[in-house]
Amino acid sequence: MTTISDVATHAGVSIATVSRALSNYGRINPTTREKVLTSVGALHYSPNRSARNLRRNQTGVILILTPNMTNPYYASILTGISDTATLHGSAAFICNTLDDQDRTIAALDRLRQHQADGAILLSTDTDSTWLDDYAADFPLVLCSEFLPGHDIAHVSIDNRAASCDVMRYLLGLEHTRIAHLSADNTYQSTLDRLAGYRESLIAAGITPVPEYVVYGSPDYSFSSGKAAAQALLDLSEPPTAIFCISDTLAMGAVVAAQEAGLRVPDDISITGFDDVAVNEVIRPQLTTLAQPCYALGVTSATALFALIGHEPTPLEHVLDHHLVIRQSSGIKTVRV
């Protein structure tokens, strides 16, 4: 029996694109639609009507899949999604996946069981191509992360440009020994921030130092940020600035520096990423790249409800970011 995957392969497009072409669901190029319909005829494919019928009988529930409910970055996003769901008369069911694929699949299978109308995923590894199978039959939106080259709606900032903004600021403070405290995951945001870091150094005529790139845990834990920063400070020629890809990692780095007897920012500058609420109470307050977290949640939910209602919505939503300069960064000084 011919499957939707067979049609996608024959037409040279994704499964999600085939689904949209057959149901007028979402935006699709007319030429691509014609290509899909030609393949459907050539393969004598009969669409699965049952999955579409599930969508028409709405449950009034959406799923939010988050990798770590304790990470403060997700709090405002979850609030934005929940508030928007309420405005649409729907309830939001939060699933804590711990970034485990089996947990994620179990949660998404609620769509197949007609227990929810759509899902928003707050973390997606770049190898999660299996999500195409769900996006083909159900409304999905990826928030913060996305799968390049896949027709699944996503909402994020431009992480590469944001990383370059942080680096431009640190380079402007005369730092040349800048480290990058990343995370041991394969999120697109992680890859883009690392790319922006390296590109900025090269553009400034500075050769990247492999030892200056270290990794915290996949979930950006405080303790892993502290341990990674300690490794940087133990180098024979330690960095004068550390660009961390999350505020939680940066908080760990600040503590590591303080426990090593260093003053932040007099002896070492540390920057974060996200601008979570706790920045208002820690000392020194973090210089950080602010993401519009609440707006990310609202935009993701708005896009999801558009898909649920078979209304046109862009596949890509890129929101603005901005650098917030606080107390944890300063011009490079000579260490004694």
C-alpha cells in the first residue's frame, strides 16, 4: 500500500508538505502543490482521512512539551502560551519530557488518541526528523528551536545574529581572549550561537582557541556551568571574558569566578543569554542577550491555533532580541 512517505519521496518534498498540499493546510507554493498532486496520481495514493477527521473534532486542549520545567527560561514562554490558549477557550497540558524521545513520543501520541488538538515543542534536537510524521497529520509548532529544511512551523529569534551582537560588545570592550560556555546538546540555537561566536572572532582577526569552548549539561544546569567555567579558569592562559549561552550557565560561571578569588567584572567579564527574571536579584546582575520569552509563547500559541483552524500562517516567525548591559561585564583590565 502506498504511504504518504512514498509520495513525499517521489515528489522530493517533506511529508508535512504532502499533507498541506492535499488538505490546503498552511502555506505552500503552487508549483510544489502541483508536483505533489502529480506524484499522488502516479502512485495511486489514497489519503488517510481518519487523521484529518480527528482534527475536525476538537478537544479544546493543546500540548506543551518542555524539556525541564525548573529552567526559568521556560517560565515566561509557558505563561505566554497558557494565556493565549485561555483567550482561545482552550486548556494547555504541560508535558515534562526531560528531552527524552520516548517521553516526547508518548506525549505526542495523545494527538493520535484524540486527547489534544495540537502541540508546541519547546526543545527539538536537529536529528528529530521523525517529527515530520506527526506534522503531516497534526498541527505542530516548534518554539525556540527548529529543524532546518523541514516544513514545521517554528518561532525563535535569530540566534546567530544574537551571538554576534554579544561578541561585538565584548570585542568592543577590548577582550580578545573570549571563551564560549555552550551546552552539550544538538539544539539549532546552540549550534547557531557557537557559529556566531567563531565567526565574530575570525572577523576580528582572532584565531579561535579550541580550549576556550567548553560545555555545560544539555539542560543548562547551574552546577554544570560552574564546573565548565572552573575548567576555563584553570587554563594556563585563562580567558578575560566568558560568553555563556544561557543565564543559568552564566550564574554558575559567576560563582566559579568568585570562588577562584576573581572579581566580576574587574578581573573577568561574564555574559549570559535569555534575560530570565532572576537576573534582577543576583549580584552582580548579568549582562545578557534578552529573548522576548513571553512573546515567543504568545506567537507560538497563535500560530498553533491558526493551524488548528486551517488558517494560513507563516512557517517561520523570527522575533527581535536585544542586548541588556548590566554589572557582570566591563572593559578588559590587566590581571595582576
